[in-house]
Amino acid sequence: MASKSESRDCFGWAARDTSGVLSPYKFNRRALQDGDVSLRITHCGVCYADVVWTRNLLNNSIYPVVPGHEIVGVVTAISTGVAHFKVGDIVGVGTYINSCRTCEYCNSDKENKCAKGATSTFNGIDTDGTITKGGYSSYIVVHQRYCFKIPDGYPPELAAPLLCAGITVYAPMIHHNMNQPGKSLGVIGLGGLGHMAVKYGKAFGLKVVVFSTSTYKMEEALEILGADEFVLSSDEQQMQAFSNSLDFIIDTSSGPHPFEPYMSLLKTEGTLVLVGFPGEIRLSPASLILGSKTISGSLVGGTKDIKEMLEFSAANKIYPKIELIPITYVNEALDRLVKRDVKYRFVIDIENSLK
């Protein structure tokens, strides 16, 4: 068991102001409470959320900000009441580290939809009243409910992006029955989320069509990721060729784009799920009413979904494509992420570069 008096010194990288520039930072983690797990962080994925809060794009950042919510590490200590983990286990932590645990959503393993709001892994309020700090750091303390065993043999550096990018597309695909072999799936955007949607779609036995504004992504989509079709979304003729042909569309794009053209690609009773943040959504009611079509939104997933996603990914050998970087490269990585210059997810080698 962990000693309540042990040193809580933690090393990380933090942004101090709206420039978003990160640099070394030393802080204290809270002591273990009943049910808590402490893990030494080995890897952390880089998500666009890290840009959002280090640069205060939503005007609610609480500095200093230690970002990172795609965390994988090794359990180093457990407190009383921990039944699911032991020292030495490789575990993951995702986008939230607490919830009320009593509402209808928490009681149905949908903690991400907690009625009182789930506690974000960074830039949130922890149980001791301090500001949560994320995975760009040497270790973290989390209640066991929000930790997830990484399947044996799954590379930890590849597991990290599953905790946000992976679950963000997996959960709505399951919720909207996008796992029916023989059905057709459109994927808008081919970044960190989009490439995972393609991988899951193919594992589910779907016909996968990728939509992108970038012609250079055609080879990536077809030859590397195994998509069945590639459509240049700015080409009206190519788009029209797929009218009324798709059962589902998952929209991972956060750039501004029209929605009417995509709604016309759905079959009757088709569903478009939005997992990106493109800004304003404008479409005619007729796009929904004629054909009984649906547009829905989704954000990450509950603990049950995350556990299932990790097991499914391991069983089907679904691995994100990553670029492994040292912590000293993180500012350049965030700039490249803004420019969409990554295939497809940066992962920080915390263990070997955070000194």
C-alpha cells in the first residue's frame, strides 16, 4: 500500500500563458485516497484539446496548464479498496478522471455524460480542490474506476491514442450500430480520429469511403489504411456519384465545411455522427425530414465502452499510426498539429525523455 506521507513531487511540462508555449514545470500531485491508483507515465498522446487549453481558445484555461489525456503508464502504488489493479500493471487513463458516480449516466457506465459533469484529466477541479494536470508529466493519481488495463502484448505507445482518438470514434459507431457487416460507412476527414474510424470500420466488415479535401490522402486512405473508396469532397461530380449510397457517416473534421452535400449521400434512415467541432452547422430541414435521416453528436465514451474498445483493438490488431517524439519536441508537435502535419497522432515518449 502507498504511504500517505511519501513525496508527491511530479515533473511535467506546462503552458503558463495564452502563447501555449510549454516548458519544464514541477508540482505536487494529491496523496492517494481510497480506491486510487498511482501510475508512472510512460507515454502520452497529443490531442488537439492540448492546443485548445494551452492556448486558451475557449477562454477557460487555468494556468499553468499541464495538458495530455491519452495516458499510458505502469502502476507503482495502490491504495485501500483497489481491487482491479496491482503494481506493475500497464494501464491507461483517458479524458476524464472522475464523475459523480451516482447519476443515471454514471450508473449505466456512461460517466462521460455525467449529469454533474465529468472531471477533465487536465484543467478541471480534482477531489482535493486543486486543478487537474494531465499526462505531460512523470506520474498521475487516478481512482481505479477511471483506469483501464491495457491488453497484454498491446504496445503501450500505440495504446495511448486509443484513450481519446480511438474511443471518440468507436463509441458512437457502436451506439449507432455501425458494426453491421456489409453496411457502408463514410468517413469525413483523415486525421487522428478519421484514420481510426477507417480501421474500426474495416474491422466491423463495412464498406468504407473516405472523404477529404486533400488529393494526396488518396493513397494513404486506399493503400495504407485499406479504405474501399476515396472521394475528393470538393469535386461535385465525385460526390454526386455516391448519392443515397451510405448507411452511416462519421464526421471527424473540425474545419468549416457544408453539411447538405453529405446528408444527400445518406440512404433513407441513414445517420451522420459528428465527433469534430466544425463550428456552425447549417442545413435544410428537408435534409433530415425527406428520408428520415439523423444527425447526431458524440464525445468520447463511458468506462464500459473504453474497456470494450481496448479489447476489440487488441483482438483485431488495430493499431494507430503514430509519430513517437520526446517531450522536448512538444511545442513543435503542437504547431505541426495545428497545421495538420502529422500522420496521424503524436505520442510523447514520457519515460525516456522527461528528466
